[in-house]
Amino acid sequence: MKKITMFLISLFLFISIVNADGVAVDKELGEYAKNSKSAILIEPSTKTILYEKNSHEKLAPASMTKIMTLLLTMEAIDSGKLSYDDAVLISKRASGMGGTQIFIKEGTNVKVIDLLKGIGIASANDAAVALAEKVGGTYDNFVIMMNKRAKELGAVDTSFKNPHGLDEEGHYSTAYDMSLIASELIKHESILKITSTYEENINVNGQNHWLVNTNKLVRFYNGMDGLKTGFTDKAKYCLTGTMKKNDMRLISVVMGANEKEDRNEDTIAMMEYGFSVYGIKNILKSDKSLGEIYVNNANPRNIKYYASEDINVLVDKNTEEIKYDLKKEFNNIKAPLKKGDVIGKIYLNYNGKIYEYNLVVKENIKKSGYFKMLYNNFKDIISGKVNVI
């Protein structure tokens, strides 16, 4: 009865911060994260900061740490080093974790997918340690991988000491850094199917586990599909949220809120602001060829190339016309090439800022045989073609 009463109170507090139009109310002018020590709102495809408050302040990230644990796991899956159905042997360290857990037992085997659900839905510390040991080989090596990947992403004000987020000396991050790591994680869209799930039953070694999402906004705020909550006595309440509306995705981070309702209110306020003011205009689609380039030793020699990702610009919804320039530069390209190989860069100049993207091939390109290349060169000479890459 007590749990039901607390749930109804929480639901009432949540509903009370949203008006009939779905817009967060009782905001101070220009203040969208009044309850949090630190916050940020970004549009991840352009990495544009729409709002920030003390976004580079180093704070305990609590279980938002697990965003990096999820990222390294998804990258291992995408690279083929790991699969969703792989069995993970549960160590004594993993099974003995405190805090939030799904109570996996030492010596048992649990599938990667179930551990991912344990983290992405229930924020399970034992699942985080189990995956860390599987992906990193050892717990300590995984922590090294976490910090290395953070630096690669530009999260230079982050120091991870563990894969779960329990308070530890020297374990910290910032709202800005967490937004960078989250931006990379959501490129693995399948993770959003997990983080958007409000509740699910999983069966681990014959035992049923009922998982309930620690991020209540995925159920009570339309469109929210992730990403990760956090709480410790030191960190207070934290939340990295993400949602998509009208082809635009936003990521918000709040850190250091005193109550769950505070972090929810600040998250909603930032999201409502972002979606009401800004929109996305697509410049180039990654699935549309940008042309062909001649490569002398390739077979075929005219190779289609693409932008490595959709190229978008962020616009004010009141803007009627946008101006931009595109410039392409190619590497010294030689066959053979593999699908996804980078062959150059494309630069977008928009509002005085330069955005850089890779140019890639989307199919395997064979190297031409020696005699075939001689024959083709002879044909080019006869026809008057000039071989320029």
C-alpha cells in the first residue's frame, strides 16, 4: 500500500509540472534547469549546444557512467567481437555488487542481451560489471578502455574509475562530456529499443526477473526513448535523456538535482524549449551517392562515394532561408577498398562554422589486374582522357 501511495504522489508531482499544451511551467526567464547543479541540451548530429548551465563542472555522474559501458559493449557487438546471444560467465565480483542489481549468481552464464537489458532498463550494477569483464577481458582493462574512449570523443573532463557509477574517489564527469558520450551511443539505434522499454520480464537461468525502467519519463513523457538515470548520495539525481520529434533528436543532461521530480522537470523544460524553437534541415543524405571518382587501379575505375552520415543543419523555426557552402577533398585513393573506407572529407560552412564529415565508399572495390590496367590506360590515351583523381 505504501509503494502505491508513493507512486501516486510521484505521478501527481510529475503531471503538475506540465500544462495542457505539454509545456513545462513555472520556469524562470531563460532558466530551463533551475533544479540542477549542471545541465546541457544539445542537438547531436551537429553537436550544437542549445542550452547549458555549468556544463563543464566536474561532478559525480552516478549510473550515467553506464552510458560508456553500453557504448563499448555496442561497439564490440558491431565489430563482431561479441554477439547478443553470447554467454557471459558471471564472476564473484559481478554477483557481489551492491546497489541496484538483477541478482545474477556467480558461476552462471547470462546472455549479453539480458545483461544489456539489465543495464538499460533497470540500471543493474552487477550486469554492468559482468559486461565490463566480458568486453575488457578484465575489470581493470575495461576501465582503461572507458577512459581512452572518452578522450577520443573529446570528453576530456571525465575520469572513470568503474563501469557502474557507484561513488569512488576520482570518478567524475561533466554534463557536456556525458552529452558527447551519449551522442555516440545513440548512433547504435538498437540500444534505444532497450532504453525505451518501461518494463520487461527476462528469464535468467530459470529465474524470472521483472525489470522496471528507472527513467519514468519513457512512460510518462511522450517521445522520450532513453537514455540513463543516475543517483548516489554524492551525485544526487541525474538523468541523460533523449527523444526525437519531427526528424530532430535532442539530448539533455541534468546533474545534481535533489529529487527525482526535479531532474524530470528540468529535462522536460529543456526538451520543450529545444523542440519549440529549433528544427533540422537536411543538406545531404548518407544513402545518396554524391558522385563518382576515377581511381586508376580500381575495378571498376569510377567509384561512387557518399557522406559517412546524414549532413544536417540546425535552424531557428522562424528562419525562411539558409545559406551554406560545401567543399570536398579526396585522399590519394588506391584500390582495393573495403565498404566503409574513408576516401576523403566534405566540409560544410554554415553560419561561419566549419563542420567536417568523412567521404566513404559503400561497397568493396577490387584492385584491377596489371594487364587490365594497362589496357584501360591505353584506351584512355587513345580517347584523350586525362587521369586525374
